[in-house]
Amino acid sequence: MDVRVAFDVRIMQGRPRGMGVYARNLLRAIARRADRPAITLIADSFLPDPEGLPLDAFGIRRVRGFGGLIAWEQVHLPRAAREFDLLHCPANGSPLRCRVPVIVTIHDAIFVRRFSEISAVPYPRQYAGHLYRTRVYPAALQRAAAVITVSETSRQDVIGLLRVPGERVTVTPEAVSETFRDADPTWESDLRGKFGIPGPYLLAMGAYEKRKNIPLLFEVFEHLKIGVTSPPMLILAGTENIKATRYRQDVAARGIEHLVRFLPYVSERDLKGLHTSAVAFLMPSRKEGFGLPLLEAMSVGTPVIASAIGAHREVAGDAALVLDPDDPEVWVEAIRRVSTDAPYRKRLSELSIAQAARFSWDRTADLTLGVYRKFG
């Protein structure tokens, strides 16, 4: 392929999460392709180089990114991309003006919601970021030459909410991170000692945003403790932004402090071990663009109980229990069944592994390169 691609990797620099993990896995899959285009990684020289990439497969240009993210996306990035045939921005944001065609990966359209819907305890920097995303991102997307998104649910949002013509929007589903897939999970006995988990537990990701609907789980566990000598615990991983929530106060008010563990960012090795040993993985979100944590859990055979939203139905198929995110009673009933019915739990585990295997980063790379070819 003759097209020369500038690829924004700033989202991968430091400790990548979410969109940064997507970009890393996409690039690793593209690197395996003999027909890959000439890709140059555009990196911010003020941040650590991106890790986990076969850099010999790509060029890299380090740009002095004065001024933070906004200056990066609107000034430094389009300037660095001028000599290429196209620019791929993999993390929702892109330049309003650029001399070359811009491809944007939009993971979801959730950023267009009202500021009051983001977190229980907002802070000034969050407000500034919200203003930028809600004012600039939609306008930049409408000017983009092509838009990539990760699910049909998100595609419909991009078309309907962000008014991007459907013929310019391509779905390229995500897959389990290669580093997660290849990680040797931490032994269960080590995890229990490290994180103070004495008995059975259910795992969830403890994100701070209201759409994640984590307080539902606190209500569920308040019910689960009734009449039970040793109820299961709730482990919330990745709660670095807990100050933007009222989770601790809610847990205390419900008298379940002894049942809840708030864990910070955990390594993929520890996270895989936590999934492997969990009774089930819980994901009660009201809105998602894809739901990669759900797929990670399924890949190791962990039964999944998730909210009945479009993205979760797409990813999980018939392999997970999908429930009303506003009905704690059905969550209590589902958790009790998964916890006590071993044959049922085994069946869910088998379905989960088979469903997760349907997703592949090589397929994602194929679809992405198909978009690139339109500009070659």
C-alpha cells in the first residue's frame, strides 16, 4: 500500500488505558501485515515513548507538544502531518483544520452528554475538558474524511447525534488486548493476600462516571448480605478517581464497608488473575461504546452479568446475562444463581470463551486498512 499515514500516538504515551490500549493493539496487528502502509507515529516528546510496539515496523517523529492536549490536537498534530497522505487520530479528538485527509476513531458519542451527568463531584479541569469535547469534537468529526467506530451502537450514535453521514462511518470492533491475553495471571492465593480478599467475590471496574452505574452494585450487595453469614465481596478495580464519586459514603451508609474493596489501577497480570478467580464480572453501565472489560472477562471464562444496553448485547451475544440497569432485584437474583448453581456457571463460562474468540485484532486491522486504502 502506497499511502503514507501519520498516526497520533499521544494517547499511548505514559500508562495507556482504554483508547490507548486500542491504538496499541491496532498498531501491533498492522505491524504483522506484509501489505501494511508506511506509518509514522507522531509522539509528544514531553512524554515517554509508547511501549509495547514493534517500533522497527514504523517510523516515529517526536514533536514538542507545548500547551497540552488542545494545542496538540489543533496545532502540533496537523502541522506534523502535512507531508503525509492522511492522518489517523485514534482517540475521539482531531484537528478542525488539516491539510491532509483525517481519519478519526470515535469510540463512543458519550462525551456529548450534559456536564452534570459526568461525575458526582466534578472539578474545574473536568469542566474545561467537557467544554472542549462538546464544542470541538463534533465539528471536527463532521469535517473528517472518514470515521471509524467500534460497534454498530456507536455508529448509530455518530450518525444520529453527531450528524456524520453514514457512508463515512466504518465499524471495526475491538478485541481482547494482546498483552491481557498473553499475561500469565497472578495466582489466586497471592491476589487474596495482596488485596485482602478472604472469600468469594464478584469483580467490577470502579470508574467514576455516573453512566457506569456503580451505586446499583452497592444496593445489590446490601441485599445480598441479608440473612447470609458469609456474603460474597465486591472488588472494584481501577478506582483512581474515587474522589470524584460518593462511593465511600454510599458504602458506609449501607453498612457494607466489609464487603467492598476499592483497588487502584492494577496490572494486566493482576487483573487477569482477578477475573479468573471471580464468581462473576459485573458491568451495570447505562451507556457504553463497546464494553472491552466485558470481553476481557469472557475471554478467561468468567461469567458476565451486564446491563441490557446495545453495546453489551453486541459484544456478549447470548453468552452473558443482560439485565435492567435500574432493577437491583434482578441483579440480586442473577448473582445468587451464578454463585450457587455450578452447572449453570460452567455453561456461562463455556459460552463466554467461545464468544470472546470471535473478536480479533487482525480483523480490526483488516477493516482499518480498508479505510486507509480509500486514500491510497
